[in-house]
Amino acid sequence: MATSDQRSAAGRARAGANFALIKYWGKADARLNVPAVGSISITLDALFTETSVALDPKLKSDELMLNGKRRDEDVTKISACLDLLRARARVTTRARVTTANNFPTGAGLASSASGYAALVRAAEAALELDLSPRERSIVARQGSGSGNGFAVK
């Protein structure tokens, strides 16, 4: 039986890829990963990242599958984002994150930004949180400076 801080739940989200027209440079606040100069980008509705987060009390650590492949090298960064949300929800349960892009990862379409935006929304649903767009953006930016958490379905 799950305790109050250990539970099974799942969430799913989709976030559009974006293409920077004017890219930000530098950091105004390195701790929050806030850019010094704003950027202008467009979100592409047809290109997206889809992510599911499944809380599993049996897991000893978070797990990540990206485009069908286990990505242990990226778990630390994913866990840091999830830890912010778990702390807010007062939950310690580890998560199985499954994410996929319908466009080439690393092709200059901000796959990390869409990935972290989708991660935050999926985890928010799994943890039964109700974050503001600003709060989502703060958490998503911990993984990707371009992450925003706004353009998510």
C-alpha cells in the first residue's frame, strides 16, 4: 500500500518544438537559468515532443527512455527537474519518464526545450500539482534555457 509520500500515478503531455528567430545570449540569473537578453522564437505545432511520467514506488531511481532508447546519462538532469516538483508535492516516488520527438533530436529545433516543457506538464499531472505558467517556466528552464512550459497540450 502506498504511503502519503509514495504513490503510483501517471501524467502525459505534448509540447511543440520551437525555432529561435533571435537567440538569447548570456544569463541574467544563472541559478534560475534566466537569459540576459530575450529571444524570439516560433512554436511549430506539427513538430512536438510527447512525454509520459509514471510514478512507481518500486523504482530506486528515475529512469529515462528517449526515442525508444534508455538514456542513463541524462537521468541526473531529468531528476533535478522532477525533484523540484516532487518537493512541492511532498512526494518521494521515483518516476519512469518516456519521451519521444516526432522530429530529429538535436536538429536545431529546441528538442530539449520541448522535452522539458512536456516533462514538467506530465510530472505536474502525475503529482497532481496546479502550477502557474511562471512556475512551470522556472522548473522547465532548469533543464533547458529555452524551456518554457507554456506551449503544452
